[in-house]
Amino acid sequence: MRIIDSIKSILTEQIKSYRVLLELLQRERECLINLDAPEVENLSKEKDTTLLRLRLLEEERLRLIKEYSVDNAILGNVSLQSLSELTADNDFQLIRSQLISLLQSIQELNDFNMILIDRSLSVVRNSVGFLESCGLHINPNNTGIMLSKEI
């Protein structure tokens, strides 16, 4: 397989993984709105796995680009746009556009989810403050587990 084909393959896998991440963020938004904390936790684990996959793909992409640069005696950074120009392959322009669009959508959704999380935390802090003002002091070391012993 040519190195250019390998780079395209890695970029295609990155696009797929970014789409998975976008879908996870959309599901997370719904769970945050519905206050479904257990599902938010599950989605967080899935996001971590997807992000690990994206990091590995990015490392491989960078390795392949470096190999291409060395093989073709190219100095400096090689971007998708320059790859398109060097190879006369418009697929790189299409991939670049898809990546930009996905990354912008992910950024917007991630920012929105952060706002939802901040608001939820604010409500919890205010509720705890209200309870403490009423004389109920919550032990921060409490694990939240309640045990009962039946006689």
C-alpha cells in the first residue's frame, strides 16, 4: 500500500472516530438535560475510549506524514492542504473540510455541555448552601452509602 493511501486510510478512521465522539457528546447533552447522572458517567467512559483511539490515530498520521516528508525530501510541516497540492489529489481537500466541520461541531457541543455541567454544579452548591444555612451540615467525607441493620 502506498504511503498516501495509508495516510488517507488513517484520516478516514479519524473522521469516523470524530463522528462517534460527536454522537457521544449529543447523547451526553440529552443526559445532562434529563439529569441522568449514571448515563453521563457511562458516556464519559466511552468518550475516554474514543479519545484514546483518536490520539493513537493522530500519532500514526503524524508518523506517516513524517515518513512521506522524508521520502520526498520535503522540509517543514506538511498539512492536508499541502498534501493535496503535492499529490494533486483532491481527496485531501474533502477530508480537510470534513475534519474542520466535525471539529467545529465537537467544540460547540462540548462548550454547550460544559455550560450545562457548570449550571448543574451551581444548583448543587446552592442547595448544599441552603441546607447548611438551615442547620444541616453535610460531612464532605460521607460516601453517600447508608447502611441499615434490621433487628
